[in-house]
Amino acid sequence: MSGAKNHDYHILPPSAWPLVGSLTAGLMAMGGIMWMNAPVLGEYGAWVFYAGLAGVLFTFYSWWSDVIREAHSGDHTPVVQLHLRYGMILFIASEVMFFVGWFWAWFDYSLFPQPLEFLSAAENGGEALVENLIGKEGAEALVQWPPAGVEVLNAFELPLLNTLILLLSGTTVTWAHHSLLHGDRDGLIKGLWITILLGILFSFVQAYEYSVAPFPFGVTNYGSAFYMATGFHGFHVLIGTIFLMVCLGRAYAGHFTPKQHFGFEAAAWYWHFVDVVWLFLFAVVYVWGGWGAPVH
């Protein structure tokens, strides 16, 4: 029959969401620029930014809702699911390279410290810190890592607690995955609930850690590299937690089956990626990076 589908590939129908997403993302970027330059570009930058953000979030919801409907209508054949997995693998690979940049910066600052690199900020007590360092130890104190006068967090207190929390969450999301594969919906839901609660607990512990950290952001390269690396990981934990919350709602709705559950599988892969990155952060930033420095 003319026009009949005789292959396993999914030919996407026309969709407005790529265009809507591009326009709203551009609006959000423009609002952010206006907001950061309020005296020059006006006082409405925040409104423009949040309007663009709302549009982006609406695009996310609508576009992914279409993907879920396509899955339920049978468009996600085994071939399509395989290609979706390839896409998720490439996305995680891009995220790996994102964190490689932060680790690169950390190793560059720590292995090859330069005196002027620690004099970059005058705010947040930067000048007082520099004067204190030069008055006590001289210029040589500025080329050690961590910088002289900087107290670091004890790696075996809150950071170790968060490491155990994430490792436990990795086991619970694996439990949920195996329950799904064996048709155990109750185990799937319980595993997701525990994983989500552990993710929220991790975020609260990290927020408290930041509140008691003895060094600010921006005064030294140690503080800047620390907060950028661990902060972006914390942001990924928040995204992963939301990802799992969506999967929990879909699990209650009965969307997943042992043979068709790519949405959950992608969330589980992402969560394991977040776990592995944290293990490297714990070892490199907290343990090795603070070795020999005074502990707060």
C-alpha cells in the first residue's frame, strides 16, 4: 500500500517545540544579559529572564510528553530504543568532558600555583588575606597549595557522609532497575523513593557544608575551583533527583514495562554517572587537594 511504513524507524512528525525552545532560550539569555547589566539595559532583565525560563520549562514538559506518547503508541521499536540509548551515552560523554574541564583547572592550579593567581579578588576579604599572607610568610606562601592561611574542610566528615549517601543511592536505584526488569512494581517504586530521598539528603548536606566552609568563593583559586567543581556536581544531583521524580510519577502511572523503560534506564545511567564523578571529586578535591593543610 502506498505510504505504508515498512521499516522499524520512527519518522518524526512536524513539531513546533524546537523553534519554541530556541526562541525561549534566546529570550532567557537576553534577559540574563539585561539583568547583569541593569543600569545600562534597564530594570526589566529579571522579568525577561524568568519569562524565557518559563518558556524553556514548558518546552521541556511538552516535548517530553510527546516522546512519552510516541512510546505508548508503539513508535519506540527496538531499533529506536537502541538509538535513544546511543544518544544518552553521547550526552553522558559530553558531561564527562564538562567535568574534565573542572578537574583540569584544579590540577593546573594545584600542581603549578602562581603567586599572582591568588591576588585576583579584592572583595570578600581578598586584600586582607593577601596582606596577612605577605606579612607572615612572604611571597613564597602564595605558591603553595592550598594557599597558606586557607583552612580546608575535613574530607572525612561531611564529604565522607555525602560519599556514603551517594554510594547507597546507587544501590537503591539498581534495586529499582532490577525490580522493574522482573516485573516487581512495588520494588521499583520503593527503590525510587529511597533514591530520591537520598538525593535530597545529599543536597541538604552539601548546602550545610557550604554554609560552614571556612573559605569564600573568588578570593583564591582554591575557593573558586572548589565551589565550581563541587557546585556543578551538586547541580547535576538536583537535575538527577528531578529526573528520578519524573520516573517515580511514571512508575505510579504504570508507564514502564520490563521490555520498554528507556526513560527510567536513562535516569539510572545519569545517576550512576553522578555517583562516579563524586567519587573522583572526593578523592581529588577533598582528600588529595586538602592534604597537609589546616583543617576547619
